[in-house]
Amino acid sequence: MVCIPLTPRHRAARRRWAGEHRDWEQHDWSQVLFTDESRFSLECDTRRVLVWRDRGTRNNPAFVRERSQYRRAGWMVWGEISIGGRTDLHVIRNGTLTGRRHADEILRPHVIPYAGAIGDSFVFQDDNARPHRARLVENMLVAETIQCVEWPACSPDLNPIEHVWDILGRRIAA
């Protein structure tokens, strides 16, 4: 895992977001559908790291690089959870997730029906990835009158679905 330090701007946005949601109660959060996509490797995880290094560079992180000896077999999935439920995982096949694919494969079949079941108080959360901010996607959300929670950039740790991805990843690796 690569840890990218937060910039002062990111930290300020997170503080602002926390202040705006400080008084939210369980009822408020129960209206939010937390969403994200994640990639899972299907390769054998032996927990071994192969290292090629020069003499005198032992344990220097600059010279350690994990590499798989196999092709990158895996699945990209999209999931959605809320306090009261979840949707089925959607497997994203054949390439990258674009704005068009996000609208056609995620929003129409999963998010819009879920929003209809919750009603006017429904709030949609995503992580601001490029496909989620495509004009086509933004227009669709407006047309469907779906309220979105503003999400600070570089803040996956605020999204409870990350715990689901962690559990799934551990089970796949076991």
C-alpha cells in the first residue's frame, strides 16, 4: 500500500467536512448510500517479497519492489452499502470504468432504483473519481434529483465501505 501524505488543502477540506457533519445523527447517516469500486487480485498471495539488491543496500525501502510472477488476474467490483442494507456487487468487466459505463452499469441499474426505494431523503456518496464527475454522470444525477454528499478528496478512510473491501480482500487471500 502506498501512503500519500495529505496536503494542507486536503487536511483543510477534511476538517471543513467534519465540521459540516459534526451534528449528523444515525438517522442522517442512514439516508446515505456509501459507494466505491475496488480491485481484488486472484493470484496466490504467498506473503513473500522477492528482492534484487546491491551489496550494502539491505532493507533499504528504495530498493524493495514487490512483483508478481504471474499475470495480473483479478476482478474490479462496485459496491454500495448503507446502515440499512446493501446492493449486490457489480463486476466491472473488460476495461476501465468510464463516465458512460458508470452511468449505464452502476447508476441506472443500482443507484437510481435504490434511491427510489429510500425516497426524497436519499443521499448518494462517491469518491470524486473522474468517471464519477463526468458531465454525463453529473447531468444524470441532477435529472434524477439525487442529492450527493460532498466528499473531500483523498479520504477513503472516511468511507465505511473500505472495511468491506478489507474483509473481502482478506477472505480472497486466505
